[in-house]
Amino acid sequence: MKLYVGNLSFETTENDLQDLFEQHGAVNEVNLMMDRMTGKSRGFAFVTMNDDAQANAASSALNGRELNGRPLTVNEARPRADRPRPSGGKRNFSGFRR
């Protein structure tokens, strides 16, 4: 099961998350999302655990728990296709200017 972990401090590392989630079961993978331009953390990550029961236990235990001074948001990650699209439609900025 893949878990979304949000509201992370910019100082939080993948190792911090690995250690935290391993207290509740085997962690398969940790992906801390980084900004391409700055190389800094974007403040969220995905943690994959093989056992759904352990993942649910980790989610229940860690949601709201403080890490590096910030309360974590932990829940099951939704597939990309399920997320709503931003409204507003396409914008074309390649027009001519006066």
C-alpha cells in the first residue's frame, strides 16, 4: 500500500521517514518529492509498505504525530487519475503584444 505523507518540514529526509515508518512494519520504498528548480523538499512524500495491515496501522499511528516540529498528514495515496483537474482551461500566451 502506498501512503501519502504531507506537511513535512523541509529538513525531513527519506531516512527520517524510513526510520519512523519501520516502527510499524516493513517499508518497501520512500520517495521524498523534491523541487526540480531548487532541489529542496516540496514538503510531501510517498511511503510504500508491502503489508496493508501494517500500512493502515502506520497511518493511524502517525497521522497528526509531530516530526521535526510539524504535525504529519498520513493517508492512503490516491492514484494520479483520481485527482481533480485544475479549472480554467488552457491559456495561450503566444499572442502578439501592442
